[in-house]
Amino acid sequence: MSIYSKGRKLLYLVKKNNMINKVMSLAKEKADINDISIDTQKRFYDNFIKAFDMYATDEKKFDMMKKIVQAFYKNKIIKISDNFVPADIDKKRDVILVTTIKNDFDRIRLFLDYYRKIGIKFFLILDNGSTDGTKEYLKKQLDVNLFYCEEEYETYKKEGWVNRLVASVGFGYWYLIVDSDELFDYIGRERNNISQLIKNMEASGYRRGKGLLIDMYSDAPLFSSECDYSKIPEVFSYFDSESYRYVAANSFVSHWEGGPRERILGAEHIWVSKSPLLFFDEQSLIINAHYHFPLIEYERAPYIAMIRHYKYLKSDYEPFKERIKKGNFADKSDFYRKAIDLYNNNENIYFYYEDSKKFTGSQSIRYFDTIIDLFGDSDENINI
């Protein structure tokens, strides 16, 4: 490290405590979180302080934390429907699903159908200004507590929103935090619901579970396939098993990278490790879609799931362009730019290739040796 770099880091560390206090005081001063208990508010405040101190080790990470905190305290989040309260939830059996969504009417129906089938009974969903009927549809769902926020989306603002949704129920529950284009899957899912999964996790001493975010695609060109929402897993049934690689921890956490976005689109450092399933104890905090605070718990957690990722429908082309225009996703929406640029230059782009694998049920997850089987289910003939 150069003298200049050392000096800059030292200057940052000197300023850090003052910056933390300023951010937290300004955010809390303007807070509009009357729907959250005082005890829960205090715990989140303390955890934000700890996360700032331990995680925000440079200016970039500090800026990320700042956006999360400000979104938690300052973004106007309105609860539209209130169909369940914490007393309705069995802490030993139930998992609460948390997601944010905008204009994804087809996939939210697939999403709810799938997660209800694996045993989810409680959904916390934030609608971020949908205009396609998504919000109206969700208002009618009796297992959904629906929230609404018109604030312009940004990757780290979303983590602030997710913390707000979790805070509406509180600590001491199991949560599954996934996007609307993701289906969390595990070996033996056809015979064992998610309550049985967390029971086995607890019996093995696990309070968090990681997954690999695996892009699912059709055997047709990129952005050319479209179907009824119920047929999406059937049409987009192929995936890579050989193009992902493990990256050992150095100054940060270990993870997996790669997949067809790197193989075909040339996108670099595509993280596919995520930590979506966790028991939210009083030290927990959502700071990133891929890992949660405290980070040591991320490293201890086993890989238990394949997170099937459906993102390349024909109808995704225009939303990709909109994300490029706004630049409000990770790395200023760089991945979306690469996908659209490549497609615009050659509409005959395939993710599908000779080594693609076809997903036929949860036993297909066995292609990934790092994902463990918590049920010892060896039936190779189970179909989706």
C-alpha cells in the first residue's frame, strides 16, 4: 500500500466515528417508523451502529451502509394491508418470506404459487410503484402484509426497505429473503416442506443457509421465449453446472462466481452466493443481498439451496433497457448494459450450449457438490 493510500485510509478512520454519529442522528431525527415497537427500533439502531463500525471499513462500504440506514429511517413506507401479526407466527415452524417488487405481475403469481406449495404462510412484500396490476393483485392476497414505497429504486435502498419489513415483525423468527424472479429450492423439496428444512437445519446447529443463484434459461435465443407464468420453470429449464467457480476469502468473504452471464455476456465478478434463509436473532442485520451482518455467520453457514433465477424472458427486454437508463442497480446496471448491447448486435445469442443441464426436480441440485442434502433423499426419479 502506498503512503498516499495509507494516509487516505487513516484519514477515513479518523473521520469514521463522527460520520457514523452524523448519519445516524440525521436519519433517526427524521424517522417515520411509528409502526415498529420501541424495543425493535432500539435494537436496529444499535445494530446499524455496530455494522457501520465493523463492516464500513472504507468509503465505498460506508456509502453503502449510509444508503441502507437512510432508506430504513427516511423513505416513506406505507403498510397497505395487515393480514397477520407476530402472534400468528409459530417461531419453531414458520418461515416469513420477504421481497420487494415492481411491475412483475406474471412472476409474482408463479412466486406465490411456488412458495405456498413449499409451506410459506406469511409474506412481507413491498411494492415499489407498480402500474401493471401487481399491487392490486397483492392487496387481495390474505397471506400477504403489503407495503408501498414510491422512492426511486436503488440497490442499497432496497436493503433498507427489507430491514423495515423485517422490523414490522421483529427478531426471533426465520426469514427467507428472495427476489421476485427467484425460486429457493433444496434437495428433497418435493417431500419435505420448508418447516422440515429449518427443523433439520436447527438439529444440525445451523441458523443460516446459503444458496447458489443459478440462471435458468431456455434452449431458444436470449429474450425470445415467452409463456404463461405457470410454464416459466418448464420453458426455462436449463442451467450451467460447470461454469461456476469458488473464490476463497482473502480480505472479504468466500463466495462463488460465474455462470452464463460471464460465459456469454462477459460480465465479470458475478456473485452467485446468497444467504437468503436466516434466523433473525438480535445481532442480525440485512446489509447486502448476498451476505448479512454479522459476517462471521455467513462464513459458518452451509450451502443448502439452489436459487433458480428466471430473468431472460422476452418481456424482460424493456425492463433491462429501463435499468440501463436509470443506472440504479449494482455497478450502475453494468450487467444489464452488457446483455442489451450484445443482444442488439446479435439477436441470435444463446445461453444454451452442449453442456447445459436440464432441471427435472430437486435431485438436479446434486450437480452442485457444494450444496448439501439435509434429508438424505436419494430418489433420482423425482420430477418437478
